[in-house]
Amino acid sequence: MSLTVKATGSGEDFQKLQPGRYEGTCFRIVDLGTRDKDFKGQVSKKEEIRLDFEITKAIDPVDNQVTMEDDRPFGVGKTYTASLFEMANLRKDLENWKDAVFSQAELDGFNVGDLIGMNARIEIGHTAPDPVRGFSGGNPKILKLSRPDGGMQQTPTINPKVIFDLEDYCNNFNGKADEQSKAMVEVYDKLPEYLQDEIAKSYEYKAATGNSSEPSESENLAKLNDQAAQEMNSPNFDDDEKKGGL
């Protein structure tokens, strides 16, 4: 019997998108709802949204790998507070992506769902290790979104294009069920498990589904990004019904 051992299952042996600049396309937008967030010991309620991209082209370095061994594109995502306040990260990234400031009409109500299928230039870095919280680091994260050459355009994707609206989903449980809410339940059922878990922590989900347990604090954002990277880029990520088809 060989005494050589490997860290199989530890999350360290999956392929990782390398730091650099890429072009990618937004294929999934998920309303995570309102959850408790802990920042430096201060807990507050934040409504959050997640944007996921599939990588289509390496820009710098041009020879960076953009697909995994099974030819699926690498995926990367970012979770934002759902706000277009002047200092909000979502507003900064979207204005960089559009290469234009928001008009007052957009600030009064911008439909994030309009971003589905739109291409972007994406700067990728890696997460830093955090021994205190048990995060190994080294997973891809979005540092910056910016306008792609030729401007934002609708682009075909390998992954199914998915928009999850939590309000529509909750309507299926609060007496307002209709075809749209039933369709959103099907969308939820096909989301990756880590996203379902994050949605289930929201106040909206708990109220709609009758979950009266005390709301737990959301996992640290770094942990969510690590989970997402491992889920999206794992060689075992091949169960469409469970993982949502990435």
C-alpha cells in the first residue's frame, strides 16, 4: 500500500483562474435578499445581489487559460450590497463597466437584470489567506469591471442565463402565487447549493417560508467567494440539477 497521500477534497486541488485581465459575460444574477452582515463587530442588515460571469477571453497575459480540462469556461462572481449610493461598490463597478456615470433616471431605478448576457472586461486577483477564519485563499476574485472593447454587447454564453428574483420566489409562499413565482421556484431549485444557502439566510426567505428560527449571521464574504470558486471550477461540478448547469 502506498503511503503517499494527497489533499483530495480539501479544495486545494481544483483548477483556478489565474490573476490577470479577461473578457467575460454575465450569465447569472441572483437576489440574495436582506441578511445580517458583520463589519468590524457591527452587525447591520444589508440587501445583497450577486453577479456571476463566465470567462471567454484572456487579455493580459494573453496566454492565460480560460477553460478547464473539460472545456467549460472558468466562472467568477462578486457579491454586492444592492445599492447605487455614491460610494457603493455596485455603482462604482457598473459605472466602470458602462464607462459612464448613472443618469438621475437610472439612479431612481436601475434594472440590474438588464446586465444578463452583457460582456465586460474583468480584472481578476486571488483571495488572501486568513488563518484566523480558516480561509486558505488563492481563489479568483473580481477586482474591477470595466468597459470591453467595442462597448457592452449581448454575448452568447455556454452556461444558461439565469436571473433569480427573491420577491417573485417569495410570492409562491405568501398567497400571491402565479406562473412567474412558480417559475422562480424552479430557478431556485437549480441554483448551486451555496447560493441556496445564502438566500435561505435572508429575512425575506425566512418570512415567506415560515422559518421562525433565529437568523444566523451571513458567512464572511471571503468564505462565500471561496465556496463559489470551488463550486464553479471544481471537476465535480457536473450535476445540472443540483448545481444549476455551470
